[in-house]
Amino acid sequence: MERKFNQVAFPASLVVVLVAFFSIIFVVNANPSFAASSKKKAPVVARTSAVDRTEDRIKQLQGALMITEEQEVLWNNMTQVMRENAREMDALTKDRAENTKTMNAVERMKLHSQITEAQLNHQKKFIPTFEALYAGMSDDQKKITDTIFQTGKHGKHKFN
């Protein structure tokens, strides 16, 4: 009989201890002054727009890839898509910055989803123009392009 009591008492006491533990956690986390005091303020970082980053990237790529006159049309098609994508991304992030203080959690998740979908759509628009340019490149240009996309490094590249 004593053994059955221990088997029932142990799980019941464990439940009581867990309820008490989680109650403490929820009470502490629900206190806004506690949450506010424990957060460190992040330094203000100046953000560069997607348009500015894209223009920098275009200049770096153009210098590294040594685009020829014959490739100019393909290059312009690709950079046009890059610029359009950047403008769209800036519009999304501007909307986010303007509304972030009034958004609830669901609205934030929806905005993150919109940004992710936009990034995917941007890739889908970019790849065909990039593929066309890549197909028209010399072997040396392809080697440079492969290195840039593999390492993320731009500028002059020397190959043996």
C-alpha cells in the first residue's frame, strides 16, 4: 500500500513544483519594468539603402568583370533588374521602419514574410538576366565571376 502512495505522490508533487516554477517565470517576464531594465540599448547604426548598396555592387562588378561593348546590352538588362529590385526592397523596408513601433507580433510576421517573398521574387527576376550575361562572357570573365560568387570578393582578380 505504501508503494502506491509514493507512485501517486511523486508525480503530483512534480506537477506542483513545475507549476510554481513556470508561474515565477511568467510573473517575472510579465513585469514590463523588469524587462525594460534588463535590456541593453543597441547602438544606433546608420543603414545604407538597398539602392546605394546595389549601386556599389554594380560598380564593383563592372570593374572586376571588364564588360565589353558586345556585352553592354546584357549588362544593362541585368543592372536594370538589380536597380528595380533594390527600389522595391527600399520601399518595403521604409514601410517597416515607419510602422514598426505600432505593429503587433502578427503584423511583424506578415511583414517579414513579405520581405522574404520579395527577396525570392527578386532572385527569380535576376537569374535569367544574369544567366544571359554569364553565357556571353569569355572564359576569363566566367572564372572571375565564379570566384566573386564563391568568395564574395570584388575588384581585380589574377588567375594563372
